Amino acid sequence: MEIYVIGYGGWISNPLLGYPSLYIKTDINILIDAGECTFAKMATCHLPWPDVVFISHKHGDHILGLPTFILMARRLGKRLKIVANKETVEAARALALITGIENALQHVEFIEAENALRIGETSFAFAATAHPVPTLAIRVEHGGKCVTYSSDTSPSDKLIELARGCDLLIHEASGNPGQEEEAHKVGHSTTADAVNIALKAGVKMLMPIHFYLEPPVVPQGVTIVVPTPCGKIVV
């Protein structure tokens, strides 16, 4: 399983970080979240057209790049599978409407994420996170390997169970140690939270993502994978 980092900032981060987006290669190609310019950044990383796009929730840094993929699906004659919860599917349809590309929706297959899903030889599982709008974390498994992406969340027992025993946990880190109260109020986590969750879930590696304005300070305790633009991680 290969994991590529397309973007690792938050909505108001330094724009050079990009918005949170990942690309996973198993027997299929999976794009996870699509903020602004994700298509362009994916092309810069020389990554092929995704077989599946998972959108964790409707906040702009995770969904505003989706219309480009919908329009390119029509241009390329491709079928775009979009996996999301019900509210996010409705937001994606509305986004196509307000950007004037509703005629391209015929090239889109919306799949509502439930407890589990299998596409090809790849299995997906989902868990609701602790965020102000309905948001899903995702677990991807293939060939005995596993990666979990938290999306946006404050510390969550459901996420710990979803990530249990995975090779890699990619967990949001919107604040630094000591900023927990502020972060939790708006449904986010700190780097210390991410390390604690990784330890409780028993994962092999942790990658912090969704950095805000301050450089992340990560306490000791787990093996850390540092995201870099177009960075590739093999598990």
C-alpha cells in the first residue's frame, strides 16, 4: 500500500501546505478529501486519475476542489465514484449546481458511506468523528496492510477503535500541547491528542496533518512520519 501526501494544511494555513488531501494506491487508486487546487496538486505529484474519491465532510478545505474532478470526469469520459456521508453527498450536488456544472453529474456515482464498503480487493470502514458538522474518519485495508485517516475531530473513542492495530494513523493536529481546550471547542485536536490516540489504538506509525498557523510541536511517544509535498509512504 502506497500513501502520497497531496496537502497537509488546514483551511487558514500557509497556502504552500495545501489543503488536507491524501492519495492511496492499493489495487485501486483512492483520493481522500479534495480542497481547492487538489486536482492541480495531484497532477504535480504525477498521480493518475482516482478510481474512488472519499470526502470526509462538507467544510471547504475538504470539498471545494471537487467540482474540478466532476468536470474532468465529463471531459475525460470517466466515471467518478464519490464516497461520503449523506450530508456531504448533498453538499457535493449543491456545489455542482452553484458552480454551473450540474450537467456533469451524470458522470458521477455517489456512494453513501455506511459501516463498511469493499471496492475491488480494498476494504473501507468508517466512523463518525467529533466535529461540528457530520464527519467521517476512514480506514483503508488491502493485502494485510491498513491506514486510518481521522479527518477533523477532537479526541474520539470511535476513532481509536477504527484505527486499532493499523500500520499508519493519519491524524489531524490543529494545535500544539497546551491548546487542547481551544482546539476541542471547535472539534479539533492537538499534536499531543494525536500521539495519545495513536498509543491507545496501538498503531505502528503516526502522521500528523491539518496544521494551522503555528509550526507543529509533537511530543515523544510514537514513531512519527512527517508529511512532505508529494511525499510517499509505503506500509
